[in-house]
Amino acid sequence: MEAVFAVFVGLLYANFLEWNIHKYILHGFGKKRSSIWSFHFHEHHKTVRKWEGGDPQYLNMFGSVPELRALLLLTISHLPLLFFFPVFTGTLMLYSVVYYVLHRKSHLDPTWAKRWLPWHWDHHMHHQNHNWCVVFPLFDYILGTRKKPGAVQ
């Protein structure tokens, strides 16, 4: 039972972290061209709109190097927790992998993304200041940032 609870808390924490990082770091600091996070807003978003949901940089398995660096840094920063909360930390690590796989897949196959990750599709194509989650939109719903096409921004 403790393991199930640790997985549940890990998923909640990871989704909340994803929401915060996307909203405040990638779109907050990332809007400044001088920021190390500017790749997300000024390159990724521009490319995805140009390619109607796609992003050719993901054709390479390691696609977005800055994104992978950030995920690696985030994972490493949580490693000390592994000794005290192994299931929780393992959940975070797995979430990181799932995040990258889904994000990459969504930009290699926009039709798939539109069907299976509509919140992420909507973020890029309709409401780039909403829909912060990629894996699942739990905190977008909790915090009221899930916007569907046709919704007033």
C-alpha cells in the first residue's frame, strides 16, 4: 500500500512540476531572448507552428538537446531522494522518460498528438498561454489553465 501511495504522490508532484516549469520557466524566463530557456518559446513554438504541430528536430532520437539537458538536470537534482523514497523517486524518473517520449512522439506525428494529447496540441496551435501539461492535464484542470479550441483566451 505504501508503494501505491508513493507512486500516486510521485505522479502528482511530477505533473505539478511539469506545469510549473512549463508556465514559469519555459514561457516566463523563456520569452526573454537572452535566457538559456529561450529555445523553448522562440525556437520550439515557432517551428511547431510552421510545421503544423511537427518539429523536425525530433527526427533525431535526442531531438531537443536543451530539453534533454533540463530533464537530466531535474532528474539528477532529485537523486538524493532515491535513498529515502525509492518508489517516489523512481516514479519521477519514469515520468521524465514518459514525458520525453510523448513530447517527441507528439511532434513527430501531429495527427497522433491531436487525437491522444489534445491538450498539448491545443497549447501549440490554439492557446500557447494555457495547457501547460504534456503527459496529462491534471494540474491544468485543477488550476484552471486547460483551454480548448474556441475558448476565449
